[in-house]
Amino acid sequence: EWSTSVKISVIGCGYLGAVHAASMAELGHEVVGIDVDQDKVESLSQAKAPFYEPGFEELLGRTLATGRLRFSTDFGDARGSKVHFVCVGTPQKRSEYAADLRFVEGATESLLDVLAPGDLVVGKSTVPVGTAARLADLVSSKVPGAILAWNPEFLREGFAVQDTLEPDRLVYGIPDDVDGETARALLDEVYASIRERGTPQVVTDYATAEMVKTAANSFLATKISFINAMAELCEATGADVKQLADAIGYDDRIGRKFLNAGLGFGGGCLPKDIRAFMARAGELGADQALTFLREVDNINMRRRIRMVDLAREVCDGSLVGKRVAVLGAAFKPDSDDIRDSPALNVAAQLQLQGAVVRVTDPAAVENSRRLWPQLDYAATPEEAAERADAVLVLTEWKQYRELDPAAFGKVVKQKRVLDGRNALDRDAWTAAGWSYRALGRRHG
Ligand code: UGA
């Protein structure tokens, strides 16, 4: 148990907020999570996760049982908390690259009614650089003595609990004055047990803290597009991108992580973050600095088109009337998130080109059906692949990596597999009589 318990409110109980709220309670703090969505609040209060995330439901149950965690739709319940985390979304705007800040601004404005002097508002959402300074002015002008800090979050879906409780680093963006010292001391109290483990800490200004997050995601996106660009070249030359990644990855200045070539990145973060970053750079007159990110985005989107082309190629040049099984709909394994999912995007394109597409996923079928009701869904890979002309593995769930190619071969019409994530054992599949194709690799 930790000596000091801080009273905390968490505004926004989506992915980030719900995990953050439960994690703060796990650290010993008294936490109220607030969200406008009644259903979400009810579900969380009953220890039911509104999204798929390994380990989260257990954490939720455990922390609710301590009595230190509760959820509410009433903003007034944030009154009396010392630290208020803003964890709302910053989606891409409808028809432009920029981030939509209406939720962050709305949450901060709603907090103004409940803040007391000395309270700390902590932004965790990913925002365009300059947002924190603007919100800090708003907070201190409306509630003298209230302070704002920016403390970006780096959690990955699928590892959200671990990433929140055991982050690689803590980043604080604070003002350079006595308020900043107060903010820092409060955050240190909140994260005392994380800091005790020797977690690196970067204490800096608002703009740097905001940029750390977008820079990190831009770097990760660039790394993925780099290897996917190499995959394009491998396809042109007959080289093998997987071995190439292994070989360059042994240089620890490069590192093997995030060098998995395939369908590329999707999800609620990387794609929209690089676009918002470009938009913000443009506003600041520094767009040239980030023109390379446009290429990162282009390379990424090209992989999806290439996948559809490859499917057409293996289906003897036409997709019309061909039965195609799509294994995987989530933007990555261990998630039910389909935001900007490369897999679903490919499935939809295949259907538009005349294929009879059946999609399956261990966790994301329900979400997919809501977004793409026009696609056909199946509960299992076997069902999806019944009499299929081609099988596409587009999200590398463990279940799909562990499929027995011999048994699976019995359900399809044609033993053609396209490995969109370089996740299958090529030799095992070819040995079982499959024709194996992958992005950036020779035929099997
Ligand atoms: C990403 C970052 O990794 C987190 O650090 C960050 O906190 C988060 O965004 C955020 O901004 O909130 P996440 O979107 O959960 O996390 O997923 P990643 O694990 O980064 O994967 C993103 C996409 O890249 C997935 O579609 C994945 O399939 C793809 N990917 C990843 C590759 O295509 N190749 C790789 O080698 C790695």
C-alpha cells in the first residue's frame, strides 16, 4: 500500500480513460471516472469492459471491489478531486487532416465549474502542439490558482494495462514557474509507485510534452512504412523482406521491433496522428519538415491496394464471383478495434471488385458488422473458408498463426493462402499443398 492516496477524476472513459482510471485505483488512489455515455458508465460500474483488452476486466473487478474506483455520468462528481485527468478522444476531422479538439475543449470547459484553486488538470489526450498552452490560459483565467499539466499516454491496445502500470517513461509538460513545481509534485505523488521502480522521467514544457507523443507515433509509423517500402522493392527484385528485417534488425541501432512488413498500420492512433501532425506543421509554417510523413502515409495505403491486386492475381485475374475468406478484421491482434483497419478496408475493396467475401475475427465481428453491414461474417476460419477460392490472413491472431494447414486445406476449394502479415509458417503451408503468397516475399 502507498502512503499517500490522491483524489482523482478521470474525464472520458474510452480506451485510455477507463484503463487509466482503473490503473490509478490500482496504485492506491481514490478515483472517479466520468463519461457522458450512460451505457459505458453502467457497464464499467458492473466490472464489464466495453471493449476487448486482455487483463482489463480483471483489473476493473479488482479495483471496483476495493471501493476506491467508481464511474459516473455526472461532471459534478469531479468536484473535490485534486487531480483531473482529461482522457477524451481527438479524432481526425471529417474532411481534413487536422485533429478535432471539440472533446478536449468541451471536457476542459466542463471542468471549470468544479475546479478549486490548487487543483491540477492533466491532459493525456494526443493533441496538436500548442493546445496545452491555450487550455492552461483558459483554466487559470477562469479558476485562479488552478494549474494545467500535459502528461501524454503511450499505451498500446492489447497491452494497455501493462503499459499504464509499467510505462517506459513518464513525461510531464509543466509551466516554468512555481505552479509548475506544484504540478510536478502532485504528479510525482500520483505516480509514486511507478517512479519507485526507476521509471525514466522527462520534465519539460508543454510544447515538448505534446510533441513527444506525436513524434513517437510518427517514428513508429515511419519504421513500419520503411520496411513496407523495402517490401515493395523485394517484390520487384525477388528478395525476402522478412530476412531483410531480421538482418538489419540485429543492428541494435535499428532494432527488429516494428519492422514487420505486411498490410501496414491502422487503428485509432498512428494514421490520424501523422495526419494531424502534418496539418499542425502546416499551420505553423513548417510543413516542409513533415512532408516525408505524407510518403509514410502513401506507402502504408499502397499496401492495401497491393493486397487486393495480389488476391486478384491468384484468383486467375478476376475477383468477380470468387469466394474469398478474410481472416482478421481488427486493426491488430488482441483487439476488437476496427478503426482504420487495413483488414476491413481490404475486405471491402475485394467485395467492391465482385468477390464473395466472408470475414471472420475472434473479437471484432460485432464491431465490423456495425460498420460494414454489407459484408458477410463467419464465426470461425473454417466457416469463412468453406469452398473458398482464396484465403487471406489480414490480422495475425494467434489462432490463425496456429491453424493446421493440412486440416484447413480440406474446407477450401482452392488451397491458395495470402499472408498479409507475414505471420504464417510458409514451409508448413506449402508442404500441406498450399500455394503461399505474401507481401514482400517469394512465392511458396
Ligand atoms: C500506438 C503506439 O504503438 C502506442 O505507443 C501509442 O500510445 C498509441 O498508438 C496511441 O497513440 O495511443 P496502437 O495503435 O495500439 O498503439 O497499436 P500498435 O501496436 O502501435 O500498432 C499499430 C499498427 O501498426 C497496427 O495496425 C499494426 O498491425 C501495425 N504494425 C505494427 C505493423 O504493420 N508492423 C509492425 O511491425 C508493427
